[in-house]
Amino acid sequence: MELDGLRVKQGALDSHLPSESPLREYLALKDETARHQASPRARELVRVREPFGRPVRTMLLMPPMRMFEGAVKRVIPPLGLAYLAASLEAAGMPVEILDCIVEGVEVEERVADGVWRLGLAEAGIRARLRDSAPDVVGLSMIYSSDLDNLYRCAQLVKEELPDALVVVGGLHASIYAKQVLIDGIRDGRPCVDVVLRGEGEERLVAFLADYAAGQLDRGADGLAGWVAGELVVNPQRARLADLDAQPLPAYHLLPMEKYFAHNVPFSPYPRGRRVMQVYTSRGCPIGCTFCASTNFSKAFVARSPQAVVAEIRFYQERYGIDEIQFADDNLTLHRGRALALFEALAPLGLPWCTPNGIMVNTLDRELVDRMVDSGLYQITLSLDSGNVETLKTRHRKPVDLARVPDLMAYLQARGVLVHGTLVVGMPGETEEDIREGFAYVEQLPFNSINVFIAQAIPGSELFENAVAAGEISYHDALHIDTAKSTLKLSAISGSRLESLVSDFLVRYNLAMRNRDREAWDRKYLDHKERMAKICIGRASPNTSAVLLAN
Ligand code: B12
Ligand code: SF4
């Protein structure tokens, strides 16, 4: 397939997965064209209770978040739930949202050595459930590492409101629906009744309409769950074809002032004080081995520039926002759309940045000009490695390293801060490969850099292969920490890998300081106090190492 000059191998990912992998089965059954809906079929209605005789009341709940020592408490409104709530409201269905993370942003509970839970404590969640007494509780989960927290919330629902139905969605549950349902059995009874796979907007509305009448459609697209005592797992076929037709996220149901007051959004160094995340597209077809995004939404579906601008204007008027952070997986994948989007953005006069990585190969000077002219102040270049072989065979990411120096110089000449990301410790990667990659990157004057240690993230090809090889189990991977070698995949010892990364970061940061002392002081010293406040537990060991080295 050809995308604006980018070659994308659609089948490549599937062909690298072990034959028994649940992900392979999920992908094989997913018919993700985004251009048509699932084929029409007869409904298979099953009576599950008495009709309500009134609208069903739904609470959408984001559980507390599992965090690792030193991680930054980045807290943004739960976008997925806000989209779902908007669809429910548009369908006239009563809905509320409880984001346990923002409601308990000061509540840090140490759950194990180096592991924390951030968010509303159990008593607070119970009280909210009792007060609202919803008929259905819809739980979300962004990271697989939050599965324990999700189950705990599901149990609380069952204890406080035994008649309430628990519905779960999100990436992890969509891919591993059967496992999530089976692991959710407590004392012989499910605490998760249903998983709705894939994008939830239309599925949840249809599901609730049936449930209000006391029934479920057991053959519904993307439905998995315990239906009349039997485990049903249906494939997910339809994708939303027209994102512009979706209502804007229902942020009015969230305590927006609390997010603004915390002011640690997606990128923790914002320019503004009232920052909003915006999602202009869904999906990414590239298929990097360490990433789960492709598998959730392989087909790239984009909103029109006009719809995005109308959304941002609405936030300016309603919330007085002063910065945008784009959360797309692959913002610039389609060059034509990206050019049009940034042109349309310029009149708004808002600074913006891309905390998520931008693919180097999608950028050129013309696009950079359009980005800068519309307010870009910081870009994340997802280089991922400075080693050509690693990029090609281990990450399988198309990054043309030869373009990076010129691109970076141009971005910096135009006043943009350039942040880089690297992922090291891939299966088969040797210490020599890593050193070579680091040496290349050390010639590049990034303004800041982050190094992740490769982890088997559920939904990624690395995960499937590591499980198949018996190196990790499904359950191990629910506790990954991408700053550490908790689940190391290369033959290098964990402590060696961590010290390679830490030494590189110290070297790189010292060089950065020598290049531009003033900028370095502004970033690290001015933020030192703030970082201590916004990190959970002790500040990150790598940050400390950099500061100590001074
Ligand atoms: C924004 C984002 C963040 C933000 C999240 C802040 C927040 N609280 O919202 C920040 C910056 C903090 C973040 C951090 C990290 N992230 Co992140 N992040 C994302 C990103 C780019 C977008 C999430 C999003 O908002 N999507 C948009 C909404 C619309 O989609 P959605 O949430 O999936 O919801 C839809 C459906 O899933 C469904 N749905 C969702 N919930 C429910 C519930 C019900 C009941 C129903 C019916 C349906 C339903 O309907 C929704 C609407 O269609 C995703 C990539 C992605 N494409 O999702 C990665 C992603 C979630 N992140 C990921 C990772 C790995 C991380 C980090 C570990 C990275 C790192 N190395 O540090 C950290 C972990 C943070 C931590 N625990 O400490 C992985 C998670 C993989 C996994 N299996 O766990 C993802 C998938 C990216 C990837 N490349 O693989 N991240
Ligand atoms: S890392 Fe980026 S480019 Fe690669 S598959 Fe994930 S979202 Fe796409």
C-alpha cells in the first residue's frame, strides 16, 4: 500500500506473529477497512433481565493509575470516555464520568516496592458509586498495567451495586477480551460482565438501547461477555468511518478546572496554563514491533482540518485554552492532510506541540514551515534508534537517519525545540549495537531526549513473540515499566542495560548543557522544584543522575 509516498506493508505485522497468538486471531477476524460497516445480519436477541421502563443510567469510570517510582503525574481528561459520553448524550442516554485519576491527583498509595497507585482511594470510589447508583458502569483502561486497578473497581461496583452491569473497553480488553473476562472471575462470579471491543461510540449506544429493553444481541459486532451464563466472544469488524460526524468529547462532564490547575498534561513542560489535548486522527498502519497502536487501529482515519479547527475554537471560547497538545499516533502520516491541517490552524494563534512521536520520514522543509507558522514550538522526533540495522530488522520502523541532521537543524533554526525518543534493548540487540546507536545520536543536538528500555507491551509484536518463546507470561506483562528492565528482551543483563541508558543520559545532558548553558538551566534547574512536586515517589533516577552530575 502506498500512502503519500510512504510504503506501508499491511500484511507484514500479522505474518511475524506466532500462529497461536490471540493477537493474530484478533487481527484475522478484524475487518478494518474503515470504509464500510460490518455486513448486515439478523439480530440474536437474548433476554437477560426485566426491561427498565426508564432510561438506563450509565457511569463511565477511569480507574486509578499504576505508576512507577519517579514517573511524572501527567493527568489529562480521559478522551475515550469523553467521546463515549458525548455519543450517549446525543442518543438521549443519561451518563456521568468519574475520572478517579484527577479526582485523586493528590492520593498516592504505595502498592509495592517502587510501584504506586495514583487516584481516588477505595472509600471515595465506593461513595461515588453509592451516590450515583448507576445501572451500568463502563470501565476504561489505557495501559495494560492498569488491569489490576480495573478489576478492583469492577469488584467495588459488584459489592456496592450488585445489580449493576460492568462493561469494559479500551485497547487491552479489545485484543485480549476472552482472557480479561476469564481473569475477572471472583469467587466463581464475573466482576466484568461484558467487553465491547474497538471504538465504543456506536457499540455502547446500541448495547445500552438493547439493555434498557432487558435484552442483549449475542451476535453484536465486537461484543464479548457472559451472556445468559455462556461466554460469547465476537470479532470486531466495524470502525467509525466518519470521525467528523462524532460529537465533540463531553468535557462538560469532567472537572476541567482540576486538570488545568494540575497543569501537567501530555507533555510535562507546557508553555500554556490551560492546555488541551486534541486527537485529529485515529490509527497507524506502520507496525513497529514494540508498539500496540497499529494492532488496535491499523487503518488510519482522519478528521477534516475544518472539524479540528472548529473543536479548538470551541475550547478557546468555552475554556480559554492557551495551548494545544496533539495526541495522534501518527499526526503527519498523510502529507496532504497535514499541510491543510496546519494551514487551517494558523489563524488560531495558539502554541502547540507533539508529545507523541512524529515520524522523521513524513517531514520536509515545506511541512515544517507550515507547522512552525501555525504555532509549533516543540516536536518529538521518534528516531527510536541511531542504529540502521536495529531500525530495519528489530524496530521495523522506516526512519531515514540520513535526513535527521538537516531536518533537526532546520527545525531548530526556526525556533522549535526538538525532543528525541529512543527504544533500546530490543531482542537480538547487542551492547555494541546500542553503543553504536548512542554514538550516532550523540552527534545530534536534541534539546531533550528520552530513552525507553524495550518492553513487551501487550498488543505489540514483541509481546506476542516473547510469550510464544516462553520468556514472559501474559500476566508478567501487566507490570511493565518502560524506564526499567523489568521484562528485558535482549541478552544483555538488566542492570547493564539500565546503566548503559543512565550513562548515556548523563553524557548527553552534560553535552547539552555545554552547548547552551542558559537553555539547560532553564529546563533542568527551573523545573527541578516542579519535577519533585509532579513526580510520584522520588524523582526519576535518571533525572537525578543528570542533576547529580552537575
Ligand atoms: C494519550 C496517551 C497517553 C497519555 C495518557 C493520559 C491519560 N490519562 O489519558 C500519557 C502521556 C500519560 C501516556 C503515557 C504512557 N503511555 Co500512552 N498513550 C496515549 C495514546 C497516544 C492515546 C490514548 C487516547 O486517548 N486515545 C484516544 C481515545 C479516543 O481512544 P481510547 O482511549 O482507546 O478509547 C476508545 C476505545 O478504546 C473505546 N473505549 C475506551 N474505553 C472504553 C470503555 C468502554 C466501557 C467502552 C464500551 C469502550 C471504551 O472507545 C473509545 C472511543 O472510541 C495511546 C495510543 C492510542 N492510540 O490509544 C498511547 C498508549 C495508550 N500508551 C501506551 C504506553 C505504553 C504508555 C507509557 C507506558 C509510555 C511510556 N513509555 O512511558 C506511558 C504510561 C503511563 C503510566 N501508566 O505511567 C500504550 C499502551 C499499550 C498497553 N498495552 O498498555 C499505547 C497504546 C501506545 C502504544 N504505542 O502502544 N499515554
Ligand atoms: S510507534 Fe508510531 S509509527 Fe510505529 S506503529 Fe506505533 S504509532 Fe505507528
